[in-house]
Amino acid sequence: MFSRPVTFAGATKLNFKSYFFPVLLSSICGLQAQQISIIDFWTELPVDSVMAVSHQDTLFSNSNGVVDFGLFKIAERPVILKKQDYYPQTILYKNIKNGSVKLMPMESSAPIDVFSERPGNPLLMTPTHTTFIHASEIKEQGFNTLDKALAAQSGIFIKSYGGPGQIQSISARGMSAEQTQVFLDGIPVNSFQLGSADPGQYNLDQVESVEIYRGGNPRLGSGGTIGGAINLHSRVIPDTLDYSLKLRGETLNNQFADLTIGLPTGFLNHEFSLHYENGENEYTVKTGSEKISLTNRDFNNWNFRYRSSLPIASDLHTELMFYTYKFSGGSPASLKNERTEVTNNARISYDNNLTALHLSYQKQRYKLNLRAFLRNNWNEYIDPDSVIGNDIISGCHFNHETGLIGHGQFIISKRFLLNSGLEVSRQKAQSTAFGDKNRERYAFFLRGDYELPWQFLNDCTTQLYTGLRAESYADFGNAFLPGIGITFYASFIKVYLSGGKNFRAPTFNELYWQPGGNPGLKPEESINFEAGVEYGRSLRSFNFMLGLSAYSIRPKNQIRWIPLTSNISSPENILAVDSDGIEIEARLADVTKRFQMIANYNYGFAVKADSDLPDDPTIGKRLPFLPEENWSILLQTGTSGLQCGFVISGSSFRYTTYSNDPYDILPAYRTAGCWAGYEFTAYRQKITVRGGCENLFDKQYELTPGYPMPMRHFYFELHVTN
């Protein structure tokens, strides 16, 4: 499976064994080290820089919240854990269950008696392939944009319409961009007109961590997580004066700048963040015997974010966020030849903003969150060289949404943790393509995590997960989405099984776009199954993790745009799709993070399983634009402030038609990049300089038909912070 040869023209044989097996062989032998994983009591995310004092040894947790004691015998020694803004804890290593410890944050001035043990551990026990990436880890791996960090994860495919500043979308497990939901601090940001989200609109320096839920999650739904959900956590608002300035330039004649300032004023803490991009995307590609300089791919965009936090009472906190994103630039048609590039002059602009208010109320046994938000998205398109009748092709669209999201987390007993929530939203779209449309949506979810009192083996914990999500649409009625899963977790291994139902309502464009919209569309439904195993150990001075997950998704009434003419397409419900695949993730790193190797691989096969026409010739054919294989390998090393890294990734070929025409494909590709940086301190400021090369082998490839990616180019970064 891993090395199936591809014989079509332009395709490349992918042989993952030659990259993956060395990782396994390098971790066969060694002595077991002792380590603990430190997690925030409420967010369940790793806590870094925690001081761990045992006897005369003092260590600190890394970006993954892990403290590694090496080969020291600490089983009988007390370990004291300390970090600012957290209550200190004293533990005995031999009494730690599942190798994890939960720290309680000081969100109130009154002392809180921490439970001796929180029921379950969703971070470890979630019965799906779930990835939590901390911002510090992303930067250690050399990624400077969100799309590149996501593209390196197994099961995630980023579809791009060219170089920096161009439209992008996210696909999880071979599903469409509309079936992969993106959230900012739990607030859905997918366009309800288009259905997709562009990761290029979100600055990586504004993110504290990224959560990737493959196959969906009842807490994160909005009726569209058939493929998965991605939640972006904003960085913590600093309570001291803080600033960060980053400048980056590319040889494509592109420039980027980031400025973040944290400003405390009494009890009120503020954060101001500005991201600016401007570029020409100057690069040349080949089509046939022609060498063409691409045009109309310039961009100018910026986003500004203001956040403030205020403790109203000892256990009640509030946070306000205002986020705005403005973009203007070229919106080129697909590349055909040098002659058509002369009239490739379409322009597009965005003006999006989000205002959100977050209230948090925390007690010893429960925590309540309430988020109220308002979204306004404007979009304008004009193509001065395309005329139908006497009118230039143009469009103007305005989307408005108001919503309320309530979430509660309750410790029912020592073994039972309950999550519940209620969501209400009202959406309105105004478009020159279809007029005014409205939609109301209501949702309710329950999720219970129960740690079973019995054990199969010593040190083996069993956790049962059950969930139910109910959604109601004014235009599509009600949907009930149950889910169930079970996880077995021992000292070094986690095994899980899960299944559930999912749902997605058609977007406004799919229903009403003119010409081509289809108001007779049915909502998509799916049944998802997943099984997986994860193995992790400390071997001498290295940490090793290997994970394997297998999934099966059975969408019904899946919506796909079918060409009607050379210029017009219309969405149709494909009666049924069979989508199966596996995802493999391997990590090898020393405890000091001076060396790190990460390998990701996924194999997916999505085919049309039922007929929507008599004698349908596309039955059993693969869905277009979806690669069968994706893989990436990242190497990172460094010492004494000097860091460097290398990443190589690839994809198998993709069909571009439902008939799977072997002469109409996107060829397989393999691309690589490298970087090096040096960090030092001057005048009490931390300064980092970094340079790198993208598309190192100067290969021409496309992620979207007709939109070639940039050839080899270089970049340089300067980052200053206090």
C-alpha cells in the first residue's frame, strides 16, 4: 500500500518505506526514562515551563508539557511542581496515574481545593486521532504560516490557488473544504455562503495552540465536521508589558510584518496585534514550450486584533475581542498560455470582521463559558475583461451572522466528566448573485467521559465516551448526531474505537448561486468509524511516539459541483461515497529538543459508491482533486541558540474528472524546504534571525488545476521580543 507505483504520465512512485523505517529502527533499544505530562486542569492543554523540584534536581517542562527525569530514581521522592499563575502541587511519581498531572490555574483569588484526581483525561483518552500543537512547537519546526503548519499534519490537505496571498482551503480525510470546520476560540469562522475557511486570514503569531479533531467533535460542530474540525486558540493575554516585532521578506518581492503589544492597566489587560502583507508574487513557470511570467497575483492585506481581559469577580472573568481582516489583490483565472495572461485581470477584495465577548465562571466542580459574537464579511469581485451581454462580470456579497455559544463542564463524580452546550445563530446573506437569504440555526450537545471502575490489566485505564449533538435549521429541519467511543490506555499505549453520525446543510451558494445553484439539494449525512493505536516511550535520552489510525466515512447525498457547460457548473447530491484510509504519525526527539524527527503519512481512497443516473459510468471511480497518498518528513536540530531544519513532503497524482480520465490528472509532486536561525540576547531583548528556502528542488507543481505554485525562492526573518 505504501509503495504502490503510479504509471500515469507525470506521476511519481511514492515509496514511504525508505523514509519511515529508519525512524522505527532508531528507536528499538534503550533504557526506560521516567517522565510526567503536565496539563492545565480546565483546558486540558500542555503547560510548559513548569518547575519540577525533586531532591536537589530542578527541571522544567518542555513545550509539550513533559518533564523528563532521565534515569534518576525518583519513584519514592516527592516532586514539587510550580509555575506562576498556577497553584503548586506536591506529588509522588509512583502515584501518578497515566503519567499525567493536572495543574489548577489561579483564576480566582480564593484558595481552591483541587480534586485528588480529575475524571478521565480527554487529552489522552479522546477516541479519535487528535493532534494538539503548541505555538512554540510550531516555531521550533520552522513554520512561519498557519497553512504550512497544517499541511505537515497527517490527514490534512491544503488546497491553494497559487503563492502567498492567494485563496486557500483546508480538507481533512479526503472530504471537501465545506466538510472541514475552522474555529477561532470556539467560534465558527467558515463562510456560510461559501462553506469554507481560508487559513491565510489567520496569523500564526496570534495563535497559542492548534487543535485538530479528525472526524469531528460534538463540541465543535456547526453541522459541518464530516471530515474534521480545527480550533485555533488565541495566545494568553499577557499581564506584564510585552511586545514582539517580526519582519520577513521573500525573493518573490513579498513583504510581511507583525507587531504585538501587551499592555496591562490595573486589573484590565490589553493586547494589540497587527499583521501586514504586501507582495507581487513574481515568479515564472513553464507551460509546454512557453516560459511565462505570471501576472495579476499581487496582494495587499492586513489584519488587526484587539483583546482585553478583566476579572469582574474572583471567579468571574470576561474577555473582549475585535478582529478585522482586509484584503485586495489579483484573482487570476487558471493559467492557459501567455496570450491569456495578458487579459488575466480579475480583482477581488475582502473586508471581514469578528467581535466576540467571552464570559467565564469557574468553581471547583464546574466551569461555565458564554460566547456572544457578531461576524460581518464583505466580498467584491470584478473582471474588467469578461463581458456577458453589455455587462462586465462582477459581484458583491455581504454576510452577517450573530450567535451565542454556551458551554458547561461539570465534574459529576470522580470518574464522570460531563460537557454540554447550546448554540444559537442567525445568518443573513446579501448577494448580487441571488438576492437576500436568511437562516436560523439551533444546536445542543452533550458529551460524557466515564472512567470505568474495572481494569483489564495492571495500570490499564478504560474510558467510555458518549455524545449527542442535535441541530435544527429553519430551512432543513432537525438532525440528531449520536457518537460513542471507548479508549484503553496503559503506561505506553493507547487503543481506541469510535463511531458517530454527522451532517452538513448546503451553503447559500450551493442553493441559490446564479447561474447554476440548486435549491433542491438535500443536506449531506455521514456515518464515521475510526480505530487506532498510539505507542509512546522514553528511550534513553529520546522520546518516541508512533500512532496508527484507520477510518471509514460513509457520506450520503454528498454535494459536488458538476460542469454543465464550459463556463457553468451546478451542485448535485452524489447518492453515496465510500471513503476509507489510514494515517500514520511518528515522532522521535531528544528530551532537550536539540534533535527532532516527525514523519506523517496518510492513505485515503474515496470513490463514488452509488448511481444517480441510469448506467452511471462513474460508479467506483475516485473523486476528483483528492490525492491517494500524502506524506511529509521534518528534521530539526540545533544547539546554543543555533537552529536548523529540513522538511520534505509529497503527494500522489489526482484525477480532475469523475470519469478518472488517465490523461487529465494533476501529477504527483515532491517538494522540500530548509531553514536556519540563530537566537541571541542584546540589550535585554531576545533577537532571532532566520533564513530559508522554499521549493528547494525548483519543481513546478499545482495544488489546484491551472494555478502553479512558486518555484524556488528564499526568505529572511528578523524577530525581536522582550
